[in-house]
Amino acid sequence: MADYMIIASGRSSRQVAAIAEKMVDRLKKDLGVLAKVEGKEAADWVLVDAGDVIVHVFRPEVRDFYQLEKMWLSPAETAARV
């Protein structure tokens, strides 16, 4: 588990990959953190694991399909959104 989870979107697979790549580079350069990356090849959904922080970068269609934000809604909030 992580202390924080960030969910972000890029407009295309190319932008999703670029966001993830830049994030990994900055984590290493600025903080000395070696992050693990999954999904960069397809770049529909890239996960960057920086230890205490997990970052999900999606294409909009993929983000809408998985709707990770719903994981933190209460049952009442989930029912109201249906």
C-alpha cells in the first residue's frame, strides 16, 4: 500500500507515456527516488510506483472505464452517481 494515490490523465498514449517518463526522471533527479513503472509500452494506463506515492496516468477513455475514483466513495455516494 501507499500513503497517497494520484490519478491523472493525458490526452493521448504519447502524452501519457511522456508524463510518466518525466515524472520518473524528476523523482530520480530531484528526490533520489527510483520509481517502478508499469504499462509504459501501451501507455493507455501507466502506473508509477514511487513507494509512498502511487501515480496512475490514464488516457481519458481508459480512466472513464476503470473509474478508480469510485474506490473511495461511500456506498451512498456511489448510489447517487448511478
